[in-house]
Amino acid sequence: MKTFGGPALILDRSDINTDEIIPAKYLTENSKEALKPYILEDLKLGSFDPKGEKLKNSRAIVTRANFGCGSSREHAVWVLEVNDINMVIAESFARIFRQNMFNCGMLALELPAQDIDTIINLGNDVEITVDTEQAKITATGDKAATFSFALNPFDRELILAGGWLEYADKKY
């Protein structure tokens, strides 16, 4: 089974849209790999550097509400995938973005605002560990905190299979 989590990139803002995740001008690229250098290129957030080591080393994103809003393009999930980011934890997601995450075998987990606050307040070097069997997230920084999450049975099957294509190959 796939392992989810790792070093977390904290994006302390709501309404991060798909144009900020991957700018529309790159949608003509013909492979997922070609999208890789443009991840979060247009995101304006404090001292965030889309070319910095923090992003390059991150395997998870922790953010606020309505992540992935805007256009319904799959490219926004693909650019996360090719940059080895395998999960996003947020207060909420745009519906299509969330489902695209699961369709690619990635986790899109929702936690209440106070849990997101707790994770953000753990410090700059937060590490996320996910136990999909127990439906628990552990976030470790200056301290540690554990949270429960809900995952519907179909989304669980998608991540266990590795995404929609692998699920369909096994079922059909």
C-alpha cells in the first residue's frame, strides 16, 4: 500500500485556485512531467518561494478552505503528483479538485479549522504521517498532534488501488 505524508508545505490561506496551482499558460504541455517546474508559480503568499527547497522537499500540503477552486482542470492535481506531493489537508476542497485527487490515487483530507490551526502552529518543519487503516493523521513539528479523518468507502478503494485507472483495471 502507498505511504502518504512526509514533510509538509504550509500554505496559510483559503481559496488557492487552480490557476495558482498551475498557471493556465502551461496547459498546452503534453506530459505531466513537463508541468513540474511550474507548480505554484503564481501563488502570492508572504515569503513563499515556488522555486525554494521547502516546496521541492514537501510531500504534503496543509492549507485552509476551498483549496483547488476555479477551473476543473486535472493539471492542478497532476502538477502536485509529478512533484511527489501525495496529499493535501485542508478545511475544504473544490468538489472536482477533491475527486481528481482521489482519481489519481492521492489523498485530499478535510479537517476542521481548529485542527488546521493546530497543525500550522506546530512550526515551520511539520512532518505528516497518515495511517489510512486507522484513519489518523499525526503532525509533528515543535510538538505533535493526532487527528481523525473520514474517508468514504469508494475514495478508500481508489487510494488502495492507486487511482481510478488501477481501480477500473481491477474491477472491470
